[in-house]
Amino acid sequence: MQNSADLKFTLEDRIDINHPLIYRLITYGDGSDLKLPIGNWNSWSFGARGILTWLVMEALNVRRYPWHPDACQAHAPQGLELEGVFRLFEEHLPTPETVQDALDEILRIYEHTQSVFAKQGRRTLTLHRSLHDGSAGYATQILSMAEASKELQLDHFELPTNVLSSWSEAPRYSHYPVTIRVEYPVEDVLWGSDVIASKSWQPMKSAVESEEWVVVNRSLDGRLSIPVTGVVSRPAPESWAPMHKHPYRSHQIRGATSQESARKYLDQQRRTLAPLKGNSVPFRHSGLLSLSWRDRLKLAIRVLTSR
């Protein structure tokens, strides 16, 4: 078992992204002349993450069951960002050929990452993701699922996750109260700060968030198996702490046994879409594309006039 913090990389391990659009979507965009109407992966742009999710699924042949999308597929961007996404498609991905070029670059990045791990002889990578409650109660949810699993004497529980998720060892997250630790096969690791080159004039500058790894969830039902022992909590400031000291106990069902309550709680949570980020409001309803009538009409006109 290899922790990501223990890995050693050199500048030669970093790939230059040739596709201008893919570089701007994945990285901070340092050194790029291309201007986009939306943000990027690192700025938590909903549109950018949705487009990257789609491209990765197409490039790596990732499929999910119907009604098992992630947050990016359950909702469309809103307002100016929605207009920016449409403009990006028109300007950069208007034909099957331009889409294929983008898919080829995603695949090239993935294959490079795999070659770096192969060179190091790595088969698995233990990654960490630290969380706080914020407005979503996500840290409390994770603790509750771990506690309910212990009640049922389970070793693992299933957590719905997005197709793409980021995991990081960065010190800025060390004060978060809850950490998830998962051992991933390296085949699920897509890119990271140590394998992407920045076009900045500073060769050592991180192109993406420092010490971050982005992984793909290939599961048909979108669920990730979390070891109960991989959920760790620590003391935290009042504003960051989980909402309940013993979170699962707040979900006990009146008249039910503790095991019945645990089983029902886990079943409920495994059917809930993951939030787009750890401190955002989770999507708690059906994973259907939600568009206003105005946006539906606009989309229909664009599709009809582009043929």
C-alpha cells in the first residue's frame, strides 16, 4: 500500500497538454492565450466539470446505469454559465472531429499517468479526502454512514460519488474534521499535479492544485466502497466540526431497532447523489436534467439550426 505523499516525481514525469481547450479546462491556465467563457476544474466551475466528466466518460468508455448520474449530469449550469457552455461548444467542439481531438488528448493524458505509475512499479495508491460540514453536513453524513456500518458489523459502506473526484494530501485540508482514506488501483487515477506540466515560465509551478489527484469512478451504479476503518475524525473548530458528536444517533427511527435504523439510513444515503464539492449542498432528488422552458427552447433551436 503506497500513500500518494510518499511518491517521488521529477519534471520529466509531467506531460505537456497540447490541446488548448483541454489545458484550460484541467489547469489554472497559466501561460495559455485561450480565453474561455467558463472557469476550470480548479475554480469549481460547474460547466467545466460537467464537460470534463462527459469527455472522460467518452474517452475511457465509462458507463453508468440510467438514473445513476453524478451532480454534473443531474443539473445543467445556470444563467451566464449555461450561455458560456453553449458558446464553448460552438467555438471549440462544434463537430464530431473536434470532439474526437479532445477525447484523444484526454486519453493521452491518462495513458501518460499510467506510464508514470508503471515506471515506478505502482499498482495501488492510498488517497485521502478531507471534509467539513459547511452548509451540506457532508462530514456528518460520512461519520453517520461509518457508525451505521459498525452497528451492522460491516467492513465497508457504499458512498455515491461523482464520475470524477479529487483527492489531496495538501496541508490546507489538515484541519478538516473528517478524512476518508481509500486504496485505489492506479488504473483509476486520471491525472495529478505531479504529472501535468504548466505552461508558465516557472517550470516547477503546479498546473493544477498542488498535491491533488483526480480519479475516475467506473462503477455502473456510481458507488465507491469505503472501508469503515478508512474514516477518521479529529477535533476541529466549532465552525468546521460535524453537526453531531455521535452523528448516527440523531438518525434513530422511533420504534425501530438500532440495526433497522442503521440499515434504513445506509440505504437512504447510498441512493443520494454526491455533492459537487464537500461543502456544497448535496442534490437530494432525482438525477434528471433540469432545464427551464426557455432553456429547453434555446437548446432545441441550437440543435435544429446546427444541422
